[in-house]
Amino acid sequence: MPVKQAEFFVSNSDPAKCPKPDRPEYAFIGRSNVGKSSLINMLTSRSTLAKISGKPGKTQLINHFIIDNEWYLVDLPGYGYAQVSKTDREKFAALIDGYLTSRPNLLCTFVLVDSRIEPQKLDLDFMYNLGEKGLPFVVVFTKTEKLGPTKLQATLDAYRARLLETWEEVPEFFVTSAITAAGREDILAFIRPLNQAYKSEEK
Ligand code: GDP
């Protein structure tokens, strides 16, 4: 079932000012240029909801979108932008960390990785930190239409192997493409039952 309604809600540079945690939310994060804005637009079937740009490092705010009047989709700042100063990088890290640890309604974080690039320490470290904090996450492989099935499988296997060096279980993987809309239904089908479970717990 596609998203019916998707609207920008609010942007913030202070986690404490994020909306009241009154509905389930899902955060999307990854290194700059991974394809996060494109994925958000693809998921919501809106071509301009999140701003796509060739320029990495532009999203430096926490952006809340409200989906079907039911859940928040949260666009987090991209990390690992080399041209940002150390002080700014630390500021972003604190912003992201402050957000992640202050949202009781955050049901899952979608960590985006570029399927064309071998597992990166920066991404693995980010996943490690989520795991350490006990925050549920899944891995979203972007731009997969660029790879043939063999190469794609090799990427998935490489990630699985790297994650198994640290963890006993591997989080769920989603294979996506903003060009072909691959993975859209899988991600929405993953979110729906979590929303349902959240609703029934609230009663
Ligand atoms: P963000 O910085 O993570 O928000 O990334 P963007 O969504 O702005 O995308 C960065 C670049 O990757 C842009 O040039 C996009 O057109 C391109 N891109 C994003 N998703 C895909 C995809 O699924 N396939 C391909 N081939 N290119 C993509």
C-alpha cells in the first residue's frame, strides 16, 4: 500500500525542540550523498519532499515529515562529509546522538549505505554505536540498480560478514533503488506492523 499523504512538518537544530513524541517515528541516516533524499522521495512517492542535490553535506538539520497522519519520517543530517571542519563534525555527531537518545517513539533507524562501495568503517562504527545503545536499526542498500545480481550479493555478503564480527545477529537488510523504486514496498511493509503494534500498546 503506497503512502497517501506526506508533508514536511518541522526542521530543527536542537533535539529538545523536536515534535512531541506522540506517534511512532523512523529515522533515515547515512553518509552524505548516499541517496537519502532520493530514497525518502521514492518511499513517499513525492519527487520533491526531501531536497536532492549534487552537493554533499547540505542536510544539517533534523527534519520531521508526517506520513499518512500516522508516523514521522525523520531525515537526519548526513555524516562523514570530509570537507566539514572537525568542530562541525563533532557538532553534528552531538546533534545526531542527542536526537537518537531522546526519542522514546523512535522505533527503528534506517542506516543507508551505498551498495557500490565496500563496507566502510564510518558506517560500521555508526551501526555499532546504535547497537551499543540498544537502538534497533536496519541497513538499506542504495543505488542497487547499478549492480548486477552477483556484485549485489557480494556486497550483502561482505556486510553480513563484517557485522557478524561484532554481533551474533545481523539486522534486516533492504535492497533499494530510487530509480526503479526497488525496496519501497519492503520498507513500507516493515514499518506498518510496527506502527500497529505501537498503537495497540498505547491503548
Ligand atoms: P543524500 O545526500 O544522501 O540526500 O543523497 P541524494 O538523494 O541527494 O543523492 C545523491 C546522488 O546520488 C544524486 O546525484 C542522486 O541522483 C544519486 N542517487 C540517489 N539515489 C540513487 C539511486 O537509487 N540510483 C542511482 N543510480 N543514483 C542515485
